[in-house]
Amino acid sequence: MTAPDHELLKNIPAVEAILQDPAIALLAREVPRRVLVACVRQSVDELRAELVEGGSGVKNLPSDSGDLHVLLVDRAQRRARLAARPHYRKVINATGIILHTGLGRAVLPKLACQRFQSELAGYSLLQTDVETGRRSRRDEPIERLLRQLTGAEAATVVNNNAAATMIVLNTIGQGREVIVSRGQLVEIGGSFRLPEVMEKSGVRLVEVGTTNKTHARDYEAAITERTAAIMRVHPSNYKISGFTSEASLAAMVEIAHRHGLPLIDDVGAGSLVDFTQFGFEPEPTLPDSIRAGADIVTSSGDKLIGATQAGIILGRAPLVEAVRRNPLARIVRVDKLTLSALEATLSLFLDEATALAEIPTLAMLRRDAEQIGRQAERIAKAIGRAAPEVRVTVVDGFSQVGSGSLPTQNLPSRLVAIDPTDGSADELARRLRVGQPPVFARIQKDQILLDPRTVLDGEEPALVDAVVRGLQF
């Protein structure tokens, strides 16, 4: 590390001098002054820290106070423009990961977005009965739809599936024991582990079986007078293959009911559609679980349902009603935006063909690799025409469902592969992310990979323009 350049430090312009620059003053029309001041101050502090630290980058900095002024104006402008944009904004997902947690997971159906604009822009009906004018339950429309779609006696909704699992366990088993297979003690996103969720819910976990094998007799042997329930957890974010076996849901239900216990089934991704018809491996569906006799079932509201983040709880009416009465229900309840998005999405499932066509998650899952290939060729040619000096090819690859859904089931795809002219795939990926609109891509073997599977209708021209701008930076 080199010593600080005190002469350069003395030449750093004052914050007020930068604020009076015409370019910064012009920005004051779009950016609140307090934000602008903060951006200028951060830019000055950043430059001062660079000079104090020294290092090889310092020699590239201008030494003249006028040039430093220009540098700081440029940095402050970039900061201010970024600060003026909403953080939660539209991006183009070219990663091929359909349920990308960092990019908002499930893309909402158009119907849900239209409802936000048409029905929720002002006051909206939430929990008032229009006939009587009295207070009603806010989850009634969701319950009605879920009963129709799954055959469950009752249903409610909370803010995510971890919350659904926690409130169900707390309602049914607080202070008692719940039996779970060792092979189902999953860790979900953000390092949240099922044993920890169970502990916080106030139940004692009783593990049975081994990591790879759990038999019906293991559940039977673990039941005592302290047992509150038996629980099945579908390990939706991984698969154990080879020398494995698990007791069937039907067998677990039979054991639980013979001992007067409820069977809790956490199906994870919560599909309402049988995906084996499209060539996927079998996944438990909500209707399957209810038909098998599970007493209470939990799942995510996004993932394979394709709505917004939520936790669905359905099953026998007395148990669901007990969950509603739990004081935790107030803590994990959902708002009008979540309920509206769920209502719109679930209503599409009343006709399966409509759901498959109108729910983006399901449509992307079913996209044909040949169709994706044609789109990839089109994107590659457009980029190649605008940036002929860049090597752009189309290669075979795979998309992923993401967010712990359909694990190990990669989807064949065709990808646009770009070799950056400066040899830095990381730098090109960064330029794509900070551009407008932001584009998120994959990096593999020093190439940028664009997967058209997750590029939505109408986004292709903007994607091409963004990539070309990134290449010409």
C-alpha cells in the first residue's frame, strides 16, 4: 500500500462546490435535495478513502482540482440516478431459472396484475360482508377456491409456508411431540431448518428412521402418550436416490388415525396440477394429499401454483379453525395484495387448460426446447448484427425451476452464448445488471449465457438492446 497523497487530498472539492455544479443542480429537479446531498457526500468520502488507502488505483486518478471536480460530479450523478430509481423494479430474467428467489420468484399472471390496477387502486373490499355490512373473514374467497380445487373441508392462508408450518405445529402440538422422518428434516432457503422451525413452534421433534430409509414401523414404534401428531415433509429442494425408502402417505395416515392422531403433510411447492402428464417426475399435489387422508396440509402459494408468496393451510375444518384462532394468526396474516393475487391465480385453475396457458410459471415450465431454440437463434442474430466483432453462438443447455421446486429435473433448453470482446464475462454481467432495464444472465466458462425460457413476451427487443449497449460500453 502506498502512502496517502496529501496534495491530492487537499485538492478534493468541497461538497457545496459539487452541489453548485450545473449538472448536479439540474438533477435537483428529479432527485430530492437531501438525497442529492447524501450522494455527493458519499462520492467525496469514497474518493478521500481511496486516496488515504493508496494502492495502484490512485495513480489513475486526476491530480488537478478541476479534474477531481469533474470526477466527483460524474460519480455523484450516477449515484443520484440510481437512488432515484425504485429498488423493486422490473428486470429481464435471462438466467433460465423460472422461480428465481432474487428476482421475485413466480411471475404473476396478467389477471392478478390487472386486478391490482382495477380493483385495488383505491379503497377495496377486504373483510366486510356486502349483504350485512358486518365484518367478515378476509380469507373466505381463498378458502372457497381451495375447497373447490382440492376437496379440502376448509382452508386459510398465511404469509409463507414456513409460517404455515410453524402455526400448524404450534396449534396442534405445542408442549408435545411430533414425529418426523430423519430423511425429511430439510433446510429451506436462507438457512432455515425444519428442526429449528419446530423448536420455535413449541413442539418437541421426534426423529425416526435413518437418512435414507424410514419404515411404517418406525412411526408406530415412536408413538407415546406425549405424541401430538405425525408429520410428513416433502423434501422438495433435494432428492435422495439409490438405497432408499419412505413410508407412503397412505400408510402414515393409517397409523396416525389408528392412534387418534392427526397427520400433517407439508407438500412444499404445492402443485395443483399433475406434472407427470408433461414428462416430469411425480410430485405430490394438494388434491392428492387431501384424497390420501391427510388431516392438515401446508404448501407455498407461489412456486408451482405461480401466485405471490404465501403459505396455504388446508384440511379438516376443526383443525383449520383452530389455526385461525391461534394468536399467531394475527402475526402471520396476509394483506389485500397477497389475497387479491391468490384469488386471481387460483381462479385460473378452475379450468386447467387456462391455468397452463395464463400462469407464467406453468407456461415457462412447458415451453418446448425447439421453440426456445428458434428464439435463441433470433436473439443471437440480432446481437451479432449490431455487434459483429463479438462471437455469439447458440448452444445446448438446461433451465431450472428454482426455489426448491422439482429438484434435479433440469429442463432442456437452447442458450445464447456470448464471448465478451474484453474477455471479462463478470464485467459484462455487471454492466447488464446495472443497465436499464437490468438484465440478469448466467456466467459459465468465461461466457455470458442467455436462456430465452425466462424471457417474457415482449422483452426480446429490450434484451437485445441492453446486451448491445453492454458490449459497446
